[in-house]
Amino acid sequence: MKKILAFAGSNSSTSINHKLVSHIASTIANHEISVIKLTDYPLPMYSEDLEKEAGFPSELSSLLEKIQGADGLIISVNEHNSGVSAFFKNVTDWLSRIERNYGEGKKVLVLSASPGGRGGLSANQYLSGALPRTGAEVVASVTFPSFYQNYSEEESRINDAELAETVSQAVDALLASL
């Protein structure tokens, strides 16, 4: 049984990316899967001066330990102004400072959801391109457009059959890679 860590790159209490990653995690059987919220690991805005003065926050070490303890990752990123959110970028900045290759050996499914028609495409592309530089292997990536039309919270299911199949195939690719 492999360990999978799932989280969203959002700090919103109503994050659709967290809802998506939680739903997907709930569909995976025969693996140890943990869903976390990055807001449980509060980090100050990264600066070189702060790192020199105070070192690494203890929350950062805890988050790194969770990532390093997983065989696979499911990350769903939100998009702000055609990029990843400042919140998520800050988390990855800190991670890369404490351990340059924090993704070493990790198989990753990258997701992005948005209420719009592009499904967070720019943020998805950014993360899919950045993760290999940390040693991670992106095995699949999926954009999830029009979240409120394509996902039913009441029924906890993806409404669009084609999108549901795409997500299912991406999850299968992750699981096969572990």
C-alpha cells in the first residue's frame, strides 16, 4: 500500500480546489491517502533576510516531512491573474529553500479548478513545469473548468461524463506509477 498526500494550493476557506482534491482522494482505495490543508502550516512571506535572521519555521519542517513521507502527491492549484496564487508560490519558495529537491522521487497528479472555462490552465501549466525541477515526476495533469456546473457538492460527483473519465484516467495513471 502506497502513501498519497493530497492538498490544494489555496488558502480560501471555500476553496474549490480543496473540494476537488478531497473528492478525488475519497475515490481512491487500497492506498493510504491523507488530505491536508496548507493553511495548517502557516508560513510568513518568504524573504532571504527573514531566513537568515530566523531560519526555517517549524511548520515548514512538518510540511516537508509529510511530503517526503509520501510516495505520490495530488495537488490542485488555484489561479490568480494567470498564475499560481501568492499563497501557494510562497509555500513552494519556502520548500525549495529548506530542501531544493523537496519533490525527489514523488509521482504527482497536478489538477487545477476554476469557475471559468480555462480551468486554471495557466496555474496548472506553471506547476507542471516547476515540479520536475524539484525532482518530482508529473504523471498526469488535468484542468477542471466551470467547477460549479461540472461538480455536484450535494452528490459528491463530477457531473460531466467526459471530464469524470479524464480525471479517472489521470488518477489511474498516478496509481499505476506508484
